[in-house]
Amino acid sequence: MTRIFLAICLITSVFFSFACVQKGGDANSTGATGDTIKVGVYGDLTGQTSSFGQSTKNGVQLAVDEINAAGGVNGKKITLVVEDDQGRPEQAKTVISKLINQDKVQAVLGEVASSNSLAAAPVAQEAHIPMITPSSTNPKVTEVGDYISRVCFIDPFQGSVMAKFAANTLKAKTAAIIGDVQSDYSKGLTEFFTQEFTKQGGKIVAEQKYAQTDPDFKAQLTAIRNSNPDVIYIPGYYGQVAIIAKQARELGMNMPLLGGDGWDSPELWKLGGDALKNAYISNHYSAENPAPEIQNFVKNYQAKFGVVPDSLAALAYDAAKVLADAIKRAGGTDSAKLKEAINQTKDFAGVTGRITLDGSRNAVKPAVVLELNPSASKFNYKETIYPEGMTPPATTGSTNTNSNSNMNSTAATNTNTNAVTSNANATK
Amino acid sequence: MDTFVQQLINGLTIGSIYALIALGYTMVYGILRLINFAHGDIYMVGAYAGFILATSLGFAQNPSVFGFIVTLIGSMVIAAAIGMAIERFAYRPVRRYSKMTTLITAIGMSLLIEYLFVFIFGGTPKPFPQLLPNENIRLFGEATISTSQILIFVVSILLMVLLQWIIYKTKIGKAMRAVSFNLNSAKLMGINTDFVIAFTFALGSALAAAGGVLTAQYNPKIEPLMGIITGLKAFVAAVLGGIGNIPGAVLGGLLIGAAETLVVGYGQYVGIPSTYRDAVAFAILILVLLIRPAGLLGSNVQEKV
Amino acid sequence: MSSWVKSLVIGIIVVAVLYVLNATMSSTGFFGVGIDDYQGRLLVFIAINIILATSLNLINGFTGQFSIGHAGFMAIGAYSSAYFSNVYGVGIVKSLASTGETVSTSVALICAVIVGAIVAALMGLIVGIPSLRLKGDYLAIVTLGFAEIIRIVILNIDAVGGATGYSVPGYANFLWIGIFAVITVIVIRNIVKSDAGRALVSIREDELAAEAMGVNTTRYKVTSFVIGSAFAGIAGALFAHYNKFLHTNDFQFIKSFEIIIMIVIGGMGSMTGAILGAIIVTLLPELLRKLPEIQVGASTFHFSDLRLVIFALILILTMILRPQGILGTREFGLSWLKRPRKTPEGGGAVGADTGVPIAQQEDAKRMQSEEDEDQ
């Protein structure tokens, strides 16, 4: 007993003796010294969803390199501290604590999975360090506090976008859903798609779930095939989605497939091939969009990392740019001012659209519906759907999203209409 | 009826893959009493080896039967070499120690392979080139079978027959059976046990790699962590059939595969949602072990007092 | 000094030390001296992992059963206690509001921990009775299977958040977690040193012989499994109320493996070994984050990108070079500080200083000598 007790005492005292720091005072004042601005990035770099974390890291890296090459922000260069959380919420909380307390970062970018962001966000909120999540779509994430914001859609908006599109443009009466059981993103989209689709008079005839590790999806698809839905909604990520599409076509299921921004990746075409015909997704942007800022981003990203960026990389890029812009406007990294500056972001021209943060620090931006064109490995623009309360371009003359979408869908299936930039001009 | 047949085909396809991997588990366990947790990762390594071969030798651009065979055999050889290296450098030094030590070494090896591949290839899923044309054949009604599924059945059966021949008709197979019966006695009989064990690892790894390449033809997406769950289920299949028993591993694999798809297809009518897919394999295993502790085809070893 | 006075004094010192440590983690620190949130978090995880490792050590190290599904019981404890806190805990805190925050949250925490322990123990009983008929690797794979089933079932219960995750009130602080860790270590040490502990060790050494000597092996095996599960439940409950957020991704089988690694790396069947293992497995991956980066041409190479590869390598090398674990079978202690004491009759428990069952040791020796002859 005594020995065990003494051993514990010894070990803790050793740990304690090297770990001591002076407490008290303003914790944030220590960080802002020197001529660099430290920004923390955390994500899953080695776990089950490591492709998400690596895309995010690359997107942020590209943005920061560009900013530093242009002379930095307010004359200061940005340095990144990247940490891996293995996709585990517990680890996400530990690494954000490390970034804030040990590395003294002045802002944090991350995570992708909402569950990891939800675990980590309270640490940033308590420490009064602004955190921008590039791609956590669950509404709860920013409800943690005023230091937490995001640059992506929230689930209720994106889920209802596709439901409206299915009901109004595709005239679908019945739909089936195949969702990812472990992903909060998928769960959110499923919920709000169901809600909106039912409201529009449609019926969900089958709902199946898969795990990202499933070796095939034919079992779920065969189960759906019986109910013969008009459309299948697949809120998931490209790795699984492409295979689901492929196997659905193999099973003779040729109805339209619908999805979200998680589909967007250069790998999608290679994985899915021709099976992706007759599929539509909602997205922030399209890599084929000819707008110069988007094309520059795609070109630079490809040059640096050797692959075409996916939507997670684009969102991470935007998150870093929004942060840099806010630091510039705040005139420094004082956390309260920086938070205010981030939250007042308005009409920021990002590659994923014009970003305006609303009162709940969610990005408000229109979604584009894209039709997949596998033979050319690109997306064709279909229509733009606006969030409630956001004014669509004046040319349509209507705040009603449905009438707007109908108008667009008749006119715009042909070429890559310059969707994002045209909105941008209109909202100015 | 078409739906049921369809689900059965789907299930047996997956089951054949599980069976191929389970064979490696069962052989290694039969000889060393070691749960080789890294075996699932060898399946992943096999798929990556096939990917590198197919893209670097140009089979991805000009798919052909020849290209597929070269890729398949090449990746089996590479995986066999890696399997032997793992045995030589990680497992042999700890072989004589307690079960826990060897188990932790195996877990460590599994983590090492996974993280090394994440580091080298990144976590992004890679598209595996289609080496053979994939077409659908309508059986009857709505039930279809694709050529890649047929390929899985044919190659698995061929490999299993080959394995059976190696084990029962060749000298090395006889030595393997002797070592698995009693390692020390086999050594006394003049069998080079180290060689036999290395050969077993090579054989098991080659089968897992074949499983990896076949899966990649059917489901053309490979990623560094693809072997964890599949490997675990294959291990469950091996235990289910009676670990150390070769036909048992095949039976176990097919059973787990079929059970999984049937749960997804019909579970909802009996109150089991499709999300319980991964739990089903374990539930079946537990039930079987409680009734027949040695597995379906395993022989009950009476403990001597 | 009579023994109870001694225990009391030690108890007071332990609580005082933990109190000071807890104070250093608060925002003001202990008289201005403190450690930051990150370091505090690591200390808390060390304490939680000590509970997990020592409790698994009771099952694996001392009883000789092969359980590799400890994270499942941790998950059960975490989710049941979290559900309890969200449903009843809030009411408890409110009704005790007059007593102050410290008292009310402590009461709520202890209630939640008890709930977590009881539910995990019940689950341990349900899992243990049928599966402990199995031996060795079969038991291992069944416990792993149960842990996965538990995780998948929790993932499908929307009342506890499912894939979104589950928020929990943060009642736990280091003081309580530390106290629970110390209690766990003492309780398990006392079990091991008691008659029951000798029965457990006898099962590990030779189950048939133990049965022949009149030890009710089934009862003892199930008991040790249930006690181990209950402590895993306590660890889960503390984790839930400290982390304030639960998600099934934290309870995947890699977590079970980590706990196994703790006890094997420290030395199976050694109390201090399990504690040392818990500290190493918690701190090593974090320390590896601090690996340097080097410039190769225009790009920087971060050695910390390889930290998990290095961790796996260290694990394998430890097993090859020191298969019995770092402490092996010994207890680490400061025995030289103690006055020499009369050894109690019968000495330590049978095999108390051997982590590897005696039968296996002999096996190993035999194989070793055979291999020597070969060369």
C-alpha cells in the first residue's frame, strides 16, 4: 500500500514539477507576440476518415502559403500547427487543448466530423480562442458559443435543397435513402431531406444504412430495389457513394441518384465511372466553374498536391481565407476583436460562394444543384437554390425558391453556366 | 424470390472473400496458436500491391485477362514475401513467450502496417483499375450476377482446391499438418519447423492478397484501413468454422457473408435494423461458441488431467 | 501507530495531494502556480487509464482469463451514467442547490458513477456467465465481439445521441477522478492479496488443479470478471463526466487494445506495472507529437507525422526485447524507505511475482532450451 502510494506520489510529482506554469493574467496576451500569427489545424490524419482530414489540411496549407507569399496579414506571416486526432472525439478535445494551451495558437481551424467538432468546440469557447470549422454541418456545433463559426452549409438547408429539387424539378413522388450510420452529416441530411420531402407531398419508401467499412452495398440496394423508388438519396462521402452508384446500376436500378457536397471529389469519377449518369448533387461550388478565383484555386491546389481538390479542401481553403480576412479587419489577433470580425464576415468572396455569417455564425450561401456528367468527368450546372431569407438575384424577381429553381432548370441544363459568380454579382 | 436469390448471391460473394482471408487465420492459428491480427492488413497490402502492379505495368490502360493474372499472382507473391518478413522479424523472436506477448506483437504489427500505409499513400481511397470487363448477367426475374462476382467464386474455389491439394498431397503439406498437430514432436522428427511456419505465413498471406485483388475488382476502391473490419470478420469466420480447420474456415466465411446480407435484406421484418450488420457476425459467433465451443467443424479437444 | 490511524493519515495525505493537483488545474491555479488544461487533461486520462488497466489486470493478469473487450464495459458505464445524469442528475443538482455547487455536483457525480458501475457489472455478469466457459483465444474473441456489439447497439440508440454524440454535464474533476483511481488500486490490491485473490491466482496457474483443490473456479472467474467490468464502468462514467461528450468512436476496439497494451507493456500481473503501462500509453503518443521537423530542400518533413508508426514500432520492440513487460513481474516500489517488516506467514500470493503463468514459463524455458540445442 505504502509503496503503491509513494510510487503514485513520485510519478505525479515528477510530472508536476516539469509541467508547472505560472497561472493568472490574460492567457491570450502571451500568444500575440513576435511577427507571426499561429493558427492551429486539427483533424483526422490517420484514422478511418483520414482522407477528410488530409484534404482539410491541404486546403488550409494552400491558403496560408498564398497569404504568406503575398506578404502575410498586417505584415505578419501565418504559421500553422497541425495535429492529428485519429478521428476520435476524445482525441479531438485533447489536441485542441494542446493547440490552445501549449502552442498558444490564436485561432483554430477544424474539424470535419461534427461529432469531433462538438467535442472540441467547448475548449475553444472557454479559452476564448476563435474556432472556424470548415465542414461540420450539424447546427449544434456553432450553438456551443460565440467563438465558434463555420463556412459550410448546415444540414437543414442542404437536406431540404435536395428534397425540393427531387419533388419539384424531378417530380419524384417516392424516394429511398441510403445513409452512413456512423456519420453525423449523413444522419442530419437524412433527417431534413425526409422532413422536406414529406412536406412537399412525397413519400420515403425505404431507408437503409451502411457503415463506411462495409465491403459492398448490394445487400442494402437489393432491399431498396423492391420498393422501386423514383429517386434514391445517398447522403454520404464519395468513397462509398461511387461504389453504391456502381452497384445500384449493376442491380438494374437506373433511377436518379441524389447526393450532397460529400460527393464532390476528383476520385468520384474514377471510382464510379458511367454509373454516375443521371445523378444530381447539391454543392457549394463546382470545380469546373470558370470563375477565376475558383480556377486559380483548382490550378494551384493541383500543382501543389497533385490532385484536384474536393469540397472539403475548398471549404478549408475558404475557412483559412475568412480567418485571414478577419485578422486583417480586426487589426490583430486580440481574441474578442477577432471573434467579432469573424462573426461579421459579410459577402466574403470564397471559392465555395459568397460567405456571410448569420446571427448563429452559420454561413449563409446559396446551394447549386449540379448534374453529374461522368463521360466528361465534370458537373453540369442545374439550378441555384437560396436559403430562406436570402434574396436571390434580382433578375429572377422572386424570393420563392421553387419558382426560381423551376425557371433555372428549364434554362440551364446546357453548359456550365457561371453559377457562383452570377449570384455574387447579384448579391453585391 | 428473385430478391432472396439476389441477396444470397451478394452474401456468398462477400463470404468467399471472408473465406479466403479466414484460411490464413486458421492456418497460422492451427500451427502457432497465434491470432495474427495483422492478417487483415495483409489483405489490404495485397490490394495495394495489385494496384501498384496494375498501374505501373500499364494494365490499367490496356485491361486484359493476362494483365489480371499477372496482377493477381504478382500481388500474391509480394504479400507472401511481406508475410514471411513479418513472421521472421516480429513473430519468431516472441514465439516462445506468453500468449499475451505474441498477441500484443500482432496488434503492434497491425497498427504499424496501417499507419505506415496511411503515411505513404494517404487516407484518400484509391480507385482500383478495372482489369476485366464487368458485365451483368440476368439469371431470372430481377436476379442478376456480375462477372466480377463470378470471378470471385471461380478464383476462390480454384485457390481453395489448390490449398487443399498442397496440404494433403504434398510433402510440405504433410509437414504443416505435423507441425500443427504438435510442434515439438514435429521438430524431433526432423521437420524444419521454422521453414514450415514461414511457408504457412506465405501461403496465408498469398490467399489474403488474392482476396484483396478480387475485392478490388468487385468494389474498385482501396484504402489503408480497409482490412480492419474485413479482417476481423474473417477471423470470426475462422473461429466459427472451428479454428485450425480448413473446410471450417470456408464454411464460416460463407455463413457470415450470407447472414450479413440476409440481415440487411430481411432483418427489418423481424426488428433488426440494417445497421446491425457488423454486430450479426459477432452475435452468430457467440451463439455458436456457446453451443459448440470448438466451432462448427472443430473437434473438441478433451483436456487431460 | 495503529493501522487505522496510519490508513487515516495516508488517506488524508492522498486527498490533500489530489486536492492540490486539482487546484493547480483551475483557472487561478494553486496560489498562482498551475498546469494548463492540456496537461491537466493528460493527468486525468492517466488516472482513468489506471482504473481501466488495474481492473483489466484483475481479469487478465491475476485470474488468467483472456478478455480483450474492456472498452465495451467502459462504454456501458459511460453511456448509462451519462443518461442517468441527463435525466436525474440535473434534478439532484437542483434539489441540492442550497448546499453549494461543489457538494451538489459531487453527489450527482457519485450517483452517476454508482449507476455506471452497477450497469457495467450487470453487463459483465450477463456476458461473463456464458462466455467464461470458453478458454483462451475463444474467450478473447467473444469478449471482443461483445464489445463491438455493445458499441453498435449504442450507436443505434437515438436517445443517447447515436452518430451525433451525447452531451454530458461535467460533474467530474481531477480530485474525484484521482480519488476513484486510488480507491480502485487499493480495492484491487486488497482483492489480490486476500484469500479470494489466491483462488484467482490458482485459477491462472492451473484451473484443473484449482478445481481439484476445491476452488469454485466458475464462481471466482465470474466474480473477477464482474468486478473488473464494474471498475471499467466507473472509468467510463468518470470519462463521460469529465469529457462532457460521448461518441461511440471513442469506444472502438482500438480502445480495448490500448488497455491490453497498458497491462502487457507494464508487466502482466503487476499492480505497479499496470499503473506504469497506463502512464506510458497515455503520455507516449502525446510526447511523440513534439518530434522535430527537418528541412529537405524546399519542403519540411514532420517527424511527428510518423508518430503512430513510431509508437507501433516501440510496442513491437518492447515485446521482442522485454516480453515480460517493463516491470516484468516485479512490483515497483520504494521498499528501501520502509522499515524491514516481518513477512506475513505464507509470503506473498502464489505467483504474485510472476506475470506469466508458471506452466507457460516452463513451456517457454523448455522451448528456449530446445532452440538453443538447435543452434
